[in-house]
Amino acid sequence: MVRGVAGEAQFTRALAELLRDIRVESGISQEALAAELGLDQAAVSRVESGQRRLSVRDLLIWAEALGRDPRELAISAADLWSEMAARPGTLWTGDEDEPG
């Protein structure tokens, strides 16, 4: 499993793919989504290609614009993060990084 900066880049790409897949499955064009979000089509394209990151707020708004439950998309994003980029245990969590 890749962690750190490489894992974060992998997470960004995976989240971008997830957002694109949800949009396509919903039958919504980039242009229509952009109009709903008050953005231009290029901004949607940058997010879906992983060139632009979304804040948590924007991620939840994006979910609503696609007709999805924001909680479900947040859970999917959190699962991706845990799988690809989450940091090993640290002093902050009190967990120790022990081999499995």
C-alpha cells in the first residue's frame, strides 16, 4: 500500500474517477453539472481529471448536484482515503505502527 504523497496522489486520481463515474452513470454532461454548480465546464473537467481538488464542502455540494446522498459520497471518499492515503498510527491517534 502506498502512503504519503504518492498515496495522496493516488487518492486524488481515484476520487476524480469516482466523481466522473457517478456523473456518467447519472446521465449528466459536464456542461449540465457545471451549470448546476455555477462553474464552467473546464472546472468540472479539471476535477474529473484530478487536476483540481475539492474541499469537503464542495464534495458534498457536488454529490447533491448529481442527485446523490452526500453522506454516501463522503463515506466512499473516506473509504478511498483509508485504502490509499491514510497515515499509519501516530502520536495524534495514540496508535502504534505495528506490523500486521
